[in-house]
Amino acid sequence: MNKQKKEFLEFYNPIHDSFSRFCRAVSGNIDDSKDLIQDSILNVLESFDKIRDISAFKSYIFSVASNLNKMKHRKNKFKAHFNNQEMNQIIDSTQNPEYMADFNIIYEKILSLPQKMSETIILYHISDLSLKEIQKIQGGSLSGVKLRLKRGREKVLKLLNTPAQVKKALMLLTI
């Protein structure tokens, strides 16, 4: 293995789980997420030696995945369909069935939001990225990220049907 690949893996391995969850969440199904992960890794690996600030590797690879996913959506005009089997790949399968059902409903509502707002919620709550990291990925201002997160949470809560769902969403979507 050459030096560049080893160095790439040193930066990639610690963020693999978070990055995989993000790709699964934004792509909508396991096959598309595998393609997105592979395309992102290949893209970043090919340009790895050109990265000026290696400390920004995490936000860089998330940005690449986000941009590749947006290009795919623009080309295909495809809206991801909710799939229970894919949901099990995103959340912890050791959770109880009631929690899983509630999370499925909430996740479906998150995916129905505008793409950038939905991506912000996924990056923050599912991939555990900081607001600053999300800003680097999505661009714009930090206050814009905070506003998308706040408005996205509010919209998700309005889309839910029962008080029990709202209660679960509040637990999942608050700090």
C-alpha cells in the first residue's frame, strides 16, 4: 500500500461510521449509499494530495458526498422512497420495536423536507457533526445552519400526527 493510501486511511477510518450513516440517510437506500460512499472515497482519494488543510478532511469528504448526492438528484429528479429495511441500517437495531417505529415515522418526515434542510438535520442528529462542520460542508453562514436546523425541527414536529410521535421527535431532535 502506498504512502498516500495509508495517510488517507488514517484520516478516513475514525470517521467511517459517521460518514456511512450520513450516506445511508441522504441516499435513501443501501445500494445508492454504497455507490455514494465508493464514489466519494474515490473522488477524495484521487485529490487527496491536493487538500491544502488536512485538518478539514472530515468536512471535505462530507462535502464531496453531499455534492455527489445533489448531482444525482438533479440528474434523475429522484425523490428517495422510504424503506424500513434501509432504516435498520441507519439506527441501532438493538432498540425496541416501538422506538424503531417512531424513528421510522420521524425519519420519513425529515426526508420530506427541502433537501438542504433535511441534510442539515441528518448531519447534526444522525452523523453527529458540529454546526461548524455542517457549515463547512453546506457553505453559507453559521447562523444559516442554525436557522435551517431550527426550522427543520419545527417543520418535522408539525408534520407528526400524534402527541406520542411529537414526544419521541422532541427526544430525538433536541440536544
